[in-house]
Amino acid sequence: MILDAQPDITVVAEAGDGEAAVAAVREYRPDVALLDIRMPTMDGIEAARRICADTGSRVIMLTTFDQDDYIYEALYAGASGFLLKDVRRDDLVHAVRVVSAGDSLLAPSVTRQIIAGITGRHRPGATRLPDTPDARLGVLTTRERETLRLLGRGLSNAAIAQTLVVSEHTVKTHVSNVLTKLGLRDRAQAVICAYETGLITAGES
């Protein structure tokens, strides 16, 4: 009801479980799929993995603070962001618009702290990015590496441009190069990569 009330958003389908959600996304091809991490039949992480692998739809996960490990896996499954289950209406609408536009929802006050706390401990069987951290960083230029570090701190393109004293257009080019060279889906995975490679450490602001 909240989303459908927006003039620029149309809810094309609803689903009661993960399997139905995947089927609905494949049929309707929405720009954004909003998934609960805990769903019957198929959990949201597996649903996100299939949606991101098989379609061009982007995924936002609903979660709670006590599900850190699931959040980690959801990012690697391809999710572009998270929302807490008590999210305000305006924040829900904003999140859908941000992710639909191709960005990731990485609120510094929530997501960066969660990621910082979980990148040091991997659940058995959790999906990891390919290659070793050092091997991945080796393909980046010095400026691209600095861009990745700033992405890890949750900075916007405008803030990165100000820090590096370059134009936003140049930053967009650097971000695109980082994602392409490291095989990352979006900024959400770039943040985790920045922590894993040691470019930014837990607690760094």
C-alpha cells in the first residue's frame, strides 16, 4: 500500500514465500524486488541469489539487527541493500527509488557498522568473492584503490569527489572501473571488499 501509493512506483506482484517470489520476478521482471530474509519454502537469501543470477532485477532485503551473518550472505547473493523491519514509510520509498536508480542502500549509521562487525568471521559455506584479497587489489590503480577505500567508508560520489579533489564524473569512472575489475555487482559488495582487503578496518570513520 505504501509503495503503490507513490506516483512513480507500481507494485506488479506480491508473493507469500521465496519460491513464489522468484517465480513472480521471472514473470514480471520488476526493477526492484523487496525480500524478507526469513520466508517459507525458500529463504530470502536463496531467492535473492536466484533473482540476481537470472534476472536484471535488483534486490532489497528486510532484516533485523540480530541477523548479521544473514546480511553478509545476502550481500554476496547480490542484494543491493537492507531495510530494518521497522523502517519508516519515507525510508522505504526512498530505498526503492535509490536501488531502482542503480545505487546501493548503504546507510552509514546502520550498514557500515554491521559490515564492519561481520567481515572478520565467515559462516561455513558462505559465498566469497573469487581470488585472494591481494590478487584483487593488484588490478587497481592507486586512485581506484583510494576510491574503493572511500566507498568502504560509505561516502557518496559527491563526497569522494570532494576528498579526491576531482569531478563527480571522474569519480563515477573510477567506481565503474573498480566494480568491473573486481567483478563486483555494485557498491554494496564494494564495501565488503574494502573491509576484506584491509583498505578500511572495523570502526574506521
